[in-house]
Amino acid sequence: MAELHKIIASVKDALGSGTRTNSHDADESAAVPVAQSAQRAELASAFARELEEVGGKFLGILTPAEVANRIVSLAGEFGAKTVALGQGIASDMGAIGEALERADFRIVRVLPVADIERAAMRSRVADAELGVADADYAIASTGTLAVVSNPNRPGSLTLLPTASLVIVQIERVMPNLAAVLAEMGPSGVAANRLTLITGPSRTADIEKRIVLGVHGPKSLHGIVVWPHDD
């Protein structure tokens, strides 16, 4: 948690480091983006805190240029040999895959396949030690990651690998589930399968001992991406 406090402090410092002007009009025009950035920083802080509370690991608020190297480092920490990648929403999964390949990791790129090939693709994803996916939204109040499943980002990507890393853009961090559903709209909710991920997979045996990873990843990691120019 100490690392989390450092991250939030750095965001606050960045928000307060803008140049000042004596122009009243300029101050008013700057107020909206500054207020928006402050609100986003608060949501990111809440999400990070709640993700840790439910057993996940928050890896930081990163710029797009920092994401690939952080994922390579994480894969190395796990001792992973194979990483499964889905198609990104805003993340450059091509660049992430190239960085992993340069570091000698094997890549499983999850692509739309014919029905006859789906079982083989699912098996390759299951053999990966780390799965990397873009989240459609993050929910700050519960530390939940919301992922819409589709052929480019199937549910297996966040369910089958031993460890799961989910990336979310700062503008997609929402205060609660109601805000996510409102953002998707009734037609979006009806047309899509939304997976809500709150912490790593866990279950209890007959003696009520919690066991991780029986029905999904043993560990869940989250990254929030905040562009330099936002």
C-alpha cells in the first residue's frame, strides 16, 4: 500500500504543477480539465485501494509508453514462458506482444477462429502462465474490472491462464456498476456478455478454507493507463 500512496501523491503533484496565469478568463478555462483530472485521480485511487482489498495487485498508473515494459517485468517475475494476449480497446497489444517476444516469451495471440478451431485456441490460452486483456471499465467502489467478451477478447483470456493482468484506461474508471451500465446503455447491456472480475478466483473447501485458482486465475493484477496529455 505504501507504493499506492506514492502513486497517488505523484498524480496530485502533477495536477498541481501546471503554470499559473493572472488572467481570470484563463483560470476559468483551465478549471474544467483540472477538476476532471482531480476526479479521475480520486477514482483511480479508490479503484487501486479496493482492488488490493479483494486480493488483487495494483501495478500503478502508467503512461502508454510504460505499459509494455511493465508487463515484460511482470511476466519475468512470474517465471512465465507463455503469455496470451487479446485484442486491445485502446492499448497497443501489438507493441506489447513485440516487447514480450524480444524478451523471449512465447505469445498466444487470441484471434477470432472458426468453431472447429475454438477448442485448440482455448487449450493454448489455458497453457499460458499469464493472460493480458483490456478492460472495458473498472469500478472504483468495488475494485472490479468489467470486460465485454467477444471473439477478439473471449472470456477464456481472463479465466484460464494462471495469472491475469487487466489494463484499463483512466477515462474508463467509473464510480460504480450503475455508471458502467449507464455508459453501456440498454442496447449495449442486452447485446453483450459482461464479465465482472472482483479479485482472483477463490473458493472454499468443506472446512471453509479459502483456496485460490480452482476455477480461474490465482492472481489478478491491474494497471490504469493515464496519457501524458490528459
